[in-house]
Amino acid sequence: MIMNMLSIKPPGYKVAYQAKNDTAFALEMIPEKESLDQWTEMFSVHVIRNIGGESLTSFHSLMAAKWLDMCPCGSTEILERGHEQGHPTLLWVHKCAHGTYQGHPTGKPENTWFKALLSNGNVVVAQKAFKFEPSAEAVAFWLDFLRNLRVNPRLESLH
């Protein structure tokens, strides 16, 4: 089943935050029984407009550098490069054994899987974050979920 990034949310999730401005759109979802200030899992979609000729490789490099600033002991690994509907895609993971929140160590791991697509000068990023070490089954489920997501042209028009 091909999932539409806006018409479907992950099973058992609720919208916790949504914002839009001239350059970006963000939608964050968390499990129904969690709160935004105490989440342990999050699924989010971001649209970043007019990235000025950046490639997905340079976008990933920027994200990886920011991640390593937040978590010097962390790692980043590109899992797949591809194309969907004629647009380049990138799937990668950031892992951090000891996450931080607003510059303060949490003592908890944070692992985030990303799928990005570059289309018409915009980057669409879907990401799944865990503030714990997920099981192999959870990782497999979310990687399949991310792989099956397709960009809805309506999503790009939200800018």
C-alpha cells in the first residue's frame, strides 16, 4: 500500500504539533497516550522550501553535522539512495547513545530514521524518532513505513 504523507498517520498516533511559515511546514505525531513534552516516540514530516540548489547529499551532510554537534558520540549512516516519481530520495539513520534536550544531557539514547525527497527546490523529510533502543521488529516496521511513503503533490503545496 502506498501511503500518502498527509492523508494517513501512523496507527495509534495523534497530531501533537503543526506549524507553517513562509519557508517551512512541520507536522509532528506522537503515540496517543504520550504528551509532546514527555514523548518517547515521534513521527514527523517537514517541508523545507527553496533550499537554494542544495542536493540531498549536502542536506544530509548539514543534518549529520548538526546531529554530531548535539551528540559527539553519535553516528550517522546512509541506508539507501533512490528515486521516486523522478525525484532523488535518501534514507538514513542518526544514533546517539546519550541524547540531549535543549543542550542538557538526558541520559537516554535517541535514534532517528529519516527519509528525504528533493522535489522542485523543496525538501520533504519524514522521520521516526525513538528516545530508547527500539526492537529489531520496530525498526523493520518503521523502515518499511518510511520506504512506502510517497510525496503527495498537495504536501508540497503547503508552503
